[in-house]
Amino acid sequence: MIRRLIVVISILAGTATLLAVVGALEFAAVRVAAIQMPLLRAAARLATLVLGVGLLVGATYFSTHLVVRLYRQKAEPPGS
């Protein structure tokens, strides 16, 4: 029972993290589109791209790392 609850919580945590990142990126994209100066807008788009890749990779790492830590079997000591 506890194991199933942990599964559901880890899936929900990963999904919530990824949805929060996508929402933040969407907000940033809308703000960048409103910039009037072309050079500043280009720099902001590049920054949004770099930030987006970093955030999405980080959120994916967090989700997979959480699941791995939850399901990792404790190693038997040698000679047991």
C-alpha cells in the first residue's frame, strides 16, 4: 500500500515540476514577444532558449533521480 502511494506521489511530483517549467517558459515567451527593440528581443529569445533547455533538463533529471532513489534496492554487504 505504501509502495503504491509512493509511486503516485513520485509521478505527480514529476508531472507538477514539468508543468511548472512549461508554464514559466510560456510566460517568458509572451514577455519576450512584447519587447520592441530587435536586438534586445533577440538576446531575450536566446536567453529564454538557454534557460528553457536548462530548466527542462533539470526537471527531467529531478523526476528520474527521485524515482531511482525511491526504488533503489539496498545492497547486501559483501560476505553476507
